[in-house]
Amino acid sequence: MPSLLNRYATPLITGLFLVSLVSGVALFFHIGPSAFHGMHEWLSMVLIVPFVLHIWKNWRAMTGYFRRVPMAVALALSVAASAVFFLPAGEGEGRGGPPQFQIAQQVLAASPETVADLFGVTHETLMEQLRASGMLTDLPGQSLREIAAASGKTDADLAVALLALKS
């Protein structure tokens, strides 16, 4: 069995990397079927298994790479490139992500008066729901997110409170 796994580790890495490459490019350019999203996520998770087998099989050669400068530089550049995505987008800009997340961010940044209309309730009903969820509502002029933060609540707590308006 180990021989079989060792024989297929590199070919599986190659095949799954190509699938990840094609689906990742399609996702980046927003082209192709929606199946690319699930395919990219799931098969990238499957890629972990042959990657680990490949590292295991070639451990001696890998340790040689770790003793050289190019590996340290490559790893440092990789970490730095990924860290950029954790930086805030900028002053006044909302969080990125899929359009439905961007809309949710705009709702949470809106005033209670605006959001009450979106949920088909009165401003008073919305404020009662927020109070019932443990949020301070005597903070005029603040967005829903600011009300939640001032109450020690998260965006998730706020979303639960808003969704309770429709039940």
C-alpha cells in the first residue's frame, strides 16, 4: 500500500494542482459555472493528502531545501503576500468579499431608521428588538454596528437580532 501511495502522490498533486489552477483563474476572473467555487474549495482540501505524501516521500530532499536561502526567501515572500489580504481595505471602505457579504456590511453600517424599512418594521419595533438582544439603543445617530459595538456585541449578534424581526 505505501508503494501505491508513493507512486501516485506526485501525479495526484499535478492533477489536483491543475484543477485548482483552472478553477482559481476562473474564480478570479468571475467566469465559468458556479461549480468552480465548490470544486476549487473541496479539491484544494483533497490536494492536502497527496501533498503530505509527497513531502513524506521526499523528506530527505526537503530538509536540504530548508538549509538554503531560496526556501527561506520563498516562504517569507509567501507569508508576506498572504498577509497583505489581512490589511484593512482603507478608510471609509467596507469589507470586500462576495456581493452578498458587501450588502450585509452596508446594512450593518446603516442607521436603525433605514434598516427598519428594509425589514418591514417600524423604527420602534427594531429598537425594541435590539434592546431585547441586550443592545444599548439610546445612542442617537449611530449605525447598527456602532450600537452593537458599544453594547459589547458582535456583527453576528446583531445579525441574529435583525433576523429575529422576520420570525
